[in-house]
Amino acid sequence: MKSIHKLILVFFVAALAIMPVVGLAKGGGGGGRGGGGGFGRNNNSSNSKNNKNSQSNQSTQDKTAAKLDINTATASQLATLPGITDDLAGKIVEGRPYSSTSDLKSKKILTTTQYNAIKDRVTASKQPKSAPAKPPKDSSSE
């Protein structure tokens, strides 16, 4: 009986020793997190590099993508934003002008959840300040 236990133990230790080489450890093989078969460490490292490049490209695209200006966009353009219905887009247009995007919350047009879903996709252009209206001249004093 002791020889069977020794054999199982040797087999188990040998199996553990080759797992990193074959790619079975840490999900490197078949259906694990590391992706396809083969040698897991090589796949993981290349997948990691590809994921980093993909994330870098995506963040670059996000930064360069034009933000929608809530002061000038049409209701149909605003309705393309996530969670913004035609009704909400109309309310955004009616609530203009906005000095910042957070005015959408402070004016109670959007909930915090709705605002958080679009805040990185919108901007509020600075509206030119209109000159104060001059009071009409009093014709009786002339």
C-alpha cells in the first residue's frame, strides 16, 4: 500500500512541476483565462501586450473622439448618447444654456446615474456673455 501512495505522490509532484511549462497553470491552456492552447506563459505575455495595446488605442480614441456639445447639439444628436431618450434630449435643449456639463444634474434634467453614463462624452461650450441691456432713454427728460 505504501508503494502506491509513493507512486501517486511522485505523479502528483511531477504533474505540478510541468504545469507551468505546458501552460495549464494560471489558465494558460485551452479554455482558461489565458486564451488558446500551447505554452501558457508565451500566450499570456503576448495576450497581455495585445490587451495593453488595445486599451491604449481605445483610450487614445476616446480622447480624440469629438465630444457632443450640450449647448449646440440637436435633440437627435443628444438622443444618440447612452440612456438619453428623445424626451430627455428635448429637456436638455430646453434647459440651455449650460455653463458646465454638471448643470444637467443641478438643473435636475438628468439623474446622477444618467449623467455618469454620458459625462465623458459631452462638453459645454462657453456661451458668450450678452451685454447688459441698456435702459431705454427717457424722452421726457430731454
